[in-house]
Amino acid sequence: MHNLNQFDAIETFSGSRPYGFGPDKHFVLGSDPELTISIHNDIGDLSQIWLKFQLHAATTLQQTFQWCNAWQHSVAQEKGTKPRIVMARETSGKIAFILPLQLRTSLGLTILEWHSYPSVNYGYGLFDRDFLKGAHLWFAREFDRILDALHPFDVLSLLDLPVDMFGHAHPLQHFTNLKSANRGYAMELLADYEALYGTKRSLATRKSQRKRDAKLAGLGQISFGLPANREEAHRILDDMFSYQAQRLAQSGVHGVFSTIEREFFHLLVDETNGRDPFLLPYRLKCGNDTLSVMLGGTVSQTFWPFITSISPGYAQKHSPGDYVLRHVIEACCKLGLKTFDFGSGDSGYKQQWATEIIDLKMVLKARSLRGLLWVVVAATRIQVKRFIKQSPLVHSLVRFARRLVAGRKACPPPAD
């Protein structure tokens, strides 16, 4: 396995790009603690502060500077979303939190949401760990005043807030009003992978997995690990997108990764924090062929995977995806990470490995009369989705219908 510091070190984006906003706002809120709030309209202005703060803050991968910065320089420009980054400092100058938000226009309405939406597993921020202990009390008193400073917007849409994360209630728990359609899954890691593996899989299952691994090894020279350089990482991403598109098409899902979204992930390959790469594209190879890829990254002593792809070719029947998952978990144990977060979504393998189920809620509120209809429609859609996901029979029927439609689309018209 390659060391994590073998990507070429390059500078992160630091250029300031105007978005046509007025000057940043600064104001003081609350007591115990009293915080100076600043609202920033340019991510680049915060690069050094943000990068330093996230090293010790409680946060997820998708609130890091690298993620938000790459998004802002790719997808956000394509879609016209505008950053609204809220930062709070104590009187000592110590940062209490950073909330990465954005404004998006839809159907003539302005929506305030998490930055990088919809590519966000968890709605969160970056929080000083001492402040996080009482953050929910501070936000219960002061968050409405922050929203007032961020106006005008028609809808507040903050989705997928973990009820509990990093050992504390979500800072915005007071404002949640709906349950999300999905749940999150996480697993506490052990230093000894074999001990962890033994608690998760029966003896018979482990024996069966060894047999599948042996069949994989019989296909040719098997190797697993990280790319040696950025150029190889970019090639792995191209393979991953191709495999993912083919797999989702079988379920009737098309157009998941647009050209600009692919550019976003390629930008992330070029983002670094010190000498280590930001993205970790773990790959299983047979000779020169990529069989499976798990793409993720680390922050807050946690590995956050967000895309897994499997080649639809000759090795698929030997479960290369399961091979990659097990070996990535093993690599995380060796790195001394504390948690493996599977993200949101009720997949069977997540339920088998996870030691924690993370309930997710949301804040969905209209801030104007014309935003009220949008909220009603969005809330109804989310609750219908939640009903489908929580009903195995209905969920199976919906998936069958998708595959049926996808199959019909794939069939050529009959010859005359």
C-alpha cells in the first residue's frame, strides 16, 4: 500500500473571486460566550483560517475547506450558487464555529442551504470541541439573529442534521422540524483489525469470504492500495465514474455525475492539506484492470467514504466491492483512526458493520409567503421518500419499476 504522502504537494486555491455581494457583515451576539459573528462571501479569504481550524474541529469531510473550495470553483459557478460562510470568534480571538452555507435560486425563490448541497451526507459545520458542549443552547438563543443578517431569502433548507455526532447534540437541534428520509451509519474502529473483523462476521462468513478472495487471486496479479501520484489518481476517478454510471443505469438512474460534477472531484484530487492528499481513492486491481474503487477522505479521526464503484466485468461475481471495503477498514485501523462513517442510506452492508445508527433530521422553513408552497411540496416529497425507504415491500416495488423502465429505454425499437 502506498503511503498517504506520495501525492505531489501543490498549493490550495487561494485566489479571491468577486460574487457581486456587498461588504462582509460583522456583529456581536449573545453572552456566555459572547461571539463576534462575521459573514463572508468569498471562500478564498478564509483559506488559511479554515484549514488550520479544521485540523482540530469537530466536522465532517464535506465541511472542510478543500471540499467547499473545490465545489465553489466548479459546480457552484455552473449553478450560480453564492457562498455565505458564517464564522464566530470568542473575545480571545479563538474560533468557535464556521458554518458553510450557500444561497441558491430555484423557481424564482432564494434558498439558504448547506454549502455544496446536494453533495453533503451530513448537515453540519465546523465546531470547536469545547464550544460544541453547549452549542445547542447558544444557537437556540441566537441563530434567528444570524438568519436575519443573512436575509433576504425565501426558504431555509438545512437537510440531514445528525441528531447526535461527536458525542453531542447537533447545535441546531432546537430548529429541526422534520425527520430525514435516510439514516446514517458509523462504526467504532479498533487498532486490531482482525479482532474487529471477528466481531462483525461469523466464522462461516469469514471462510466464505476467504474463498471468494482466493478466486479473485486466481484471476491474475491482485493489488490493493492508493495511487502513487496525482496523475494515477485522476485515472482512477475516470474508471470510477464509468463503473458507477453503468451500475446506476441498471437501476434506472441516469446522469448522476455531470461533466461539471466530475470536474469537482478531479479538483479535489489536486487539493492538499500539507503533504498528504485530500482524497483517498483506494483501488483493487487485477493486472492493469481496476476492479473496484472506494473514494473517501479523513478528517476528525474518521474515514468518510462517499463513492464505491465496481467494474461490471469478469470479476464482479467474486465480490470485489466487499474485498475493497474490508481492506479499507483494515487500512483505517492501521492508521489509528477512531471511526469509519458509512454515510447516510440504509444499505445492508452498512447495517452489518455499523455500531451506531445516526438519526437525521432537517430544518425546512419558509421565510416568505412565496416560499411557503415550496416548503410544503419539498416536505411532502421527503416524507413520501421516507415512507418508501422504511417499507421494504414498497421500496422493492419502486426499484423493480425503475429497472423495468431502464430496460425498456435500453431496448431498440422493433424493426419494421
